Amino acid sequence: MGRIVILLILAFLIWLVFKSFFRAQVRRETPIAARSAKGEDMVSCARCGVNLPRSEAESKEGRFFCRDNPRCIAGP
Ligand SMILES: [Zn+2]
């Protein structure tokens, strides 16, 4: 029984080390400027001017609009 507890603690410690290692790696490789949390290009809404990731923007006639905001897509 004692050996199982020791194994569990060892596995937990190894998991913690791996977790912090990968987190440090990601932080080092991702440039902060001009990137969203997903690492996408940012575009600005042609109507309200809000900056948002390209995948969340609605593209219309070469311009981008907020997909979440019906007033931006609908037009005047
Ligand atoms: Zn908008």
C-alpha cells in the first residue's frame, strides 16, 4: 500500500515538471505583438473599429465586420 502512494506522488511530481516545462516553451515561442490568444491575425471591424481575430470576423466585400454584433454585419 505504501509503495502505491509513493508511486502516485512521484507521478504527480513528474506531471508538475512537464506542465511547467511546456508552459515555459509556449511562452517563449509566442510573440506578444499583433497576435491574439489563438495566434491568429487581427483585423478591425469596418463599422465599429473593434479589433478582433480574423476567424471571429465576418468578411464582406473585402472588409471585415464583427460576427457577434448584428448591427455591424447588417449595414446602415
Ligand atoms: Zn463591429
